[in-house]
Amino acid sequence: MSRYDPDAIAGDTPLTPEKRLWCAVLFRILQDACRSLPPKADNAAKVERDQARSWLLNSQDMRIVCELAGFDPDAMREAAQKLEHRDWPALKLDGLVPSAQAKIAA
């Protein structure tokens, strides 16, 4: 599992505890959506992964969580659509540092 470091997102601006929480939620959803599963994975793992993907692409709650975390929900949805187009490649999301953000946006 990747290490989550919300301070890598904030740079010089300290995050409030609430923003740290919502950033962690987004980080976990991205991890779940991009999870690579073995062919014999159980249905629960597949359902969890598929729900994360659907949440990123279709959920109104995603917009709210992005705003609470300080992210642009339209940019997040666009990034999710790009990931879907690339068949949800496994990403190393260490704190969503700039290199990981570039991979998501590519």
C-alpha cells in the first residue's frame, strides 16, 4: 500500500484536520479504483473496486468531497475519465506528489 502524506499536497500551507480527512478519503478512493486484482480475486474486492470507480465517475458526493478536500471536482472527474480510458492503470499515489498528479492527469 502506498504511503499517504497530505502535507505533500499542501506544500507550505498547513492543512486543517478536516481537509486532511477529506484528502485521505480521495486518496483511498483512487487507490481502490486503480487496484489491480488477481484473476481469482473474490467478488467483494471486485465490488469495492468497481464502486470506487463508479463513485469517481458518477457520484454527486464526489463533488462535495473534492470541494471539502480543496480539489477541483471537475478536474478530478476528468482525471478519472482519463484513468478509465487507460483501463485504470495501477498508480503509485505517494501523497499525490506532483509526479503522481501528472500521471493521473496524463
